[in-house]
Amino acid sequence: MEKEQLQERKERILECMKSPAYVPMKRKDMRVLLGVPEEDRTYFEQIIAELIDEGKIFETKRGKLAVPEALQMATGTFISHAKGFGFVTPDEGGADIFIPASETNGALQKDRVLYKVTGGGGSGRKAEGTIIRVLERGMTRLVGLFEQVKGFGFVTADDKKVAKDIFISRENTMGAVTGHKVVVEITDYGEDRRNPEGKIIEILGHINDPGVDILSVIRRYELPVEFPDEVYQEIENVELEINEKEMMGREDLRNVLTITIDGEDSKDLDDAVSLTKLDNGNYELGVHIADVSHYVQEHTALDKEAYERGTSVYLVDRVIPMLPHKLSNGICSLNPHEDRLALSCIMEIDHRGYVVNHRVVNSVIYSDYRMTYTAVREILEDKTPELLEKYAEIVPMLEEMNELREILVAKRKKRGSVNFDLPESKIILDEQGKPIDIKPYDRNIATNLIEEFMLVCNETVAENFFWQEIPFVFRSHQEPDEEKTEKMEQFIRGFGYRVKKKDGEIHPREIQRVLAEAEGKPEERIITRMVLRSMMQARYTADNQGHFGLAAKYYCHFTSPIRRYPDLEIHRLIKLTLAGEMSGKREQSYRKKMPDIAQHCSKRERVAEDAERDTDALKKVEFMLDKIGETYEGIISGVTNWGIYVELANTVEGMVALNQLDDDYYEFDDRNMQVVGKRGGKMYRLGDAVQVTVAKVSKELGTIDFVFEMIIWSKAGIR
């Protein structure tokens, strides 16, 4: 049967079963109802089987067919917990459904499932449900630690959300021994009372071998390290310098004083900036972005690989790039004293920070100086004489850039843009990959300058092409989740903070006000953290939904095409529009595929973030291995019914297990995010400043255990 015909008949059957007049019936009755001829019986059975596999219809124990909704069922993705229970994220959106450990029906992490709500959901409590059937397995392989037992072995997954160990028979161990990190292919998903089974397909090395920890994360998230041979073949003949032919038709900006400002160790310089003070007092800001789309042509192997990767991944000890280094660090990098192709957004900005004029052009630029954040900070803040002399040519421009930075910051603040200044850290490794220090990221006037220029550029481009109504990829940030917002409001109310709503909605300006009120106070970190937790994740969309956090009506990612695929795709769309080629079938084609591109890139971004977070966590655990017995100050960053999490000033997080608090029996108070001693009434509350001692560190489990010494500060006052 033709694919189109098969789909048509599927839709016909679904339409019939979703009708209010439909009552669950057996297959033969359905055939009669639909008038299916005997010769099409095989096709009918095929359609029914596929619809059942897809979770779109359900067959009861009595053999009657119905859509899940008619039986109070629905489909979603199962997210498991190490303690056996889990949650289902519904396909149709809405709040997660809690699944008790006894109701998982063999579902594992990331499985797509058919579930039924069984109760709960009132008074702020999550609805509870049961898994009816696993529709599609979310994992086919995993990474974990092998433990050898007589005649067989087990693998404990690195992903702590996988609650069950994987049984490995003797013939499937590949000779692995206890302590080996391995990749396992699942061969049998087991049942509720039987562990999944698998076979080892790769031994990564011993857990204590240098580099094995990071390699385990790479394999776990299936990050592509090497580029396919066809990609290298495509770029083999890419010239290392641009020629006159490539410059034709471009605006020549090589005589404009232009600089790059990046970190000391940056190799892929994809943005450069220029600034001129106009006679009318306005600023002409040029943001020049490497024209990566000139080299990464659509439908090539290079483009397909970049799309699959979606983004560069910045692990603690390496970068897994979206593009090969020949491009990212070579011809696409805006290196100093070299002609480079670019896409330039040139904006005229007035004294209030408003863009009153702009143009986006294909250009050729010449970067005059490769500046670092450190050097720019020392010029603008410290007025270091040696640097003022060395960079005398650009000092006036840097000072005017700082003027514009202050104007742009004030404008964003006025409209309610939210800044989340949670402490971030950089893990310093030695040559063997061992962590030797954890330092705070240096956020300063120079990093802020570039941030502001990129933000105004991204907004300008997004608004421009929104009004042109061309296919596009926007960066969207929806309003906070209502349930999470209520929880956040309740929590910060305990600290004396109030969030005002208008028509039931929160304006970002209110969030900004609360964070400003908390600034400099002991509770600042935890208030910021709770507000951040209430936020939705930003994502890519084909339609403009605005950016809540930035209080921006229009926003996109335009400025980093070397490391983000959405930026690269936006460049293509812009260049086609500038050339007058965005119309007809081409426009229809792009409009049709934009939602898929946006969704895919959002998923790849999540994967990258998770991998980056996991490698950081691994190295933080390793850093604390020789710190047992040492005492630190920190804040309570999480409270659960099994333990209290404490984050140290260096961003290392560990846990105090509730069963280790032997001075009382402590109960978890979810409503107020605290644990309370049943007899003595002693409280440990989210946000309390505490003193802890490192009791145990496990590299195998990836855990750090603390014991409490004292409470330094709580919302109730000094103790």
C-alpha cells in the first residue's frame, strides 16, 4: 500500500474512533462499520497494528478498540528516578504526572509510554498515574560501571535516573573486569521484577584511568567526536585566504577600525565590532559576524553534519566543535590582520539606546586588533598605562563603546530585562586532566560590553526579519510556568518578598525588582536560584514568541554561526532575502522545514548543556577526593525527602543524607522547602547558610557527602 494511502486510511479510522458517537468495538465490527472489503483485510490489520504501536489507539483485554482519550489514557515520555518512581511528561503538554515505583510497568528512562491518570492533582499536588504500556524505548544503549560477579556481571548506569542495574552474562562481558567503564547495548528490557539484560560493546577503560571519565560522558550522550571522511574531503580544497572574486558584490568595510574581543584562549573568533560617533551625537555600531554560510553550503555533507551536531559542545577539557577546525579556527575565524567575509549588522543607536536606523549587508572586513576581555577591562577600569599606550589607536573607540554599553544596560533595565548573576566557575585541569583548582568566571565590564552589543544586534535582526515575514528561527522564552511560579512566590514570601501580578501574569520587571531588592543580602543567591527555577527554558521556534527574560518582543541568535546551527541557518535566510531569492517554492520549502530545524536545534542544545554539566560535576567530585575532613561554608541549595543539598562558595555541591541526621527524626516539608525535626523542631531550610565537613567522596557514584557542623544564618536570624 502506498504511504500516502496508508496515512489517509489511518486518519479515516482515527476520525471515526474520535467521533462522540463511537463506542469501543472489536476489529471485525470496525471492518463492517468502515465497509472494509475482504480483500483489504490484511491492510486493515496492518493499519490497526501500526496505530496501536504508535499509541494512537488502544486494544482492551476484551479486544475492543478505542482512542486512549476515551479510556482516560494519554501518551508521554517517562522520566525515571534512581529510587524507582518517575514522572511522565505528556505529549500534549501540561504538568508532569507522578508514577509510583509500583506502577512503572517496566518503563525505563526516556521511554515513550501510554499512561492513565489514577488520582491526585488537587490542592497543588501532582496527579498520579500508571503506565499502561511502553510504546517506544528511549534507550538502546547506555554507559556505566561494570562489576564482575561469579560467572556474570552487572553494569550500574552513569545516568542515575536508570534505577536498575543491567545484567551481563559471561559471554557478553568482552572480558571486562570490575572497575571498567563500558558501553552496553540493551538486549532485553526485563520486567518489573527482572533486571534488563545487555551486552558490552565497548570497554572505555578503568574508571581511574585519565580521560575515561570524560570519554564516558561523550559516549553516554553519543556526541560525535570525529567528522566523517566525506566532510574532510569537502573542505580539503577550501582556500585559506579570500580572493577578489569572493569579495565582489560585498560592502567593503576594511577601512573601518574594527576589533575582536574574546577570551585569552578563544580560537574561533566569529564576531567583531566597530563604533563611530556620528555628528548628530548618535552611535554607529557595527557587529560583524563571520560569513560561515559562504563556506557551509546547504545539502552538503558538511552542512548535514553541522545540522546533526546542532551546536559546539564545551566540555571541561575539550571542545567538540560543530564545524571542523579548518573552518572554525581558520578561514571563518575573524583573525587580526586578515581579510574576512562577514555578514554585518550596522546600527545607528541614539542616546536612549534605541536603534533608529540599521542595515544588514554582505561585507568584507579587516580586524585591526585581537583584544582580550582582560586587556579591555584593564584599559577601561584600571587605566593601565602600558595598555593605554600600546592600544592608543583604539582607546577612544573603547571608551565610546563603554558609553554605549551603559546606555544599552540602562535601556534593558528600564524595560524589565532580567539578569541572573548566579556564581559560575571554571575548573582548572593539569596535563593529565586532574582538577587542581576551581575559579569563578571573571564577568567584567568587557564581557558585559560584548554581551550588550550582541543582544542589541540579535534583537535588531529578529525584528527586521519578523516584519519581512520570511521563514525564520527565533529564540523564544515563554512566561514562567504557573505551578512553578506559585511555588517560587510562596517561598520568597517567607523572606519578605512579594511579586505583583497584573491580570494573573508576571511582568519581567517584577522579577527584576525582586532580584534588585535581594542584591547584597544573605538570601540573594537562593532567591535568584528560586526565581530561575520558575523560568521556562529558552528554545528555538519558527514563530516569534518573544523573550520573557530579556523583556524583548523579538529575539534570535545571529551572532555565533561557527558554533550554533540556528545562527548559520539565519544567515542563509538573510542572504537569500538580500539577494531577492526568498520567494515562491523556495520560501514555501523553508517555511515548511523551519519548525523541525528549530525543534532539532533545541534538543541538541539540551544534550550539550547536560553533557557540559555532567563533565563539570565529575571534575568537581574528583577535586574533592582529597578534601575529606575539611570544613567549608555554603548554602542549602536543595531540600528533598532523602537529603539536604549544600553548595559551597566554589560551586561544588554535596548532600547531607536525612538518615545521617541522628539528633532527631526529620520530616520533609515540601510546601516550605525545609526539613523539620519532629521532636526538637530544628529546621534546615532552603537558602540557609551552613558550615559543613566533607565526610565521603565517591568517584564511582559521583557523590559528595557532607555532615552539618552548624547553621550560620537562616531567615529567622543568626543562630
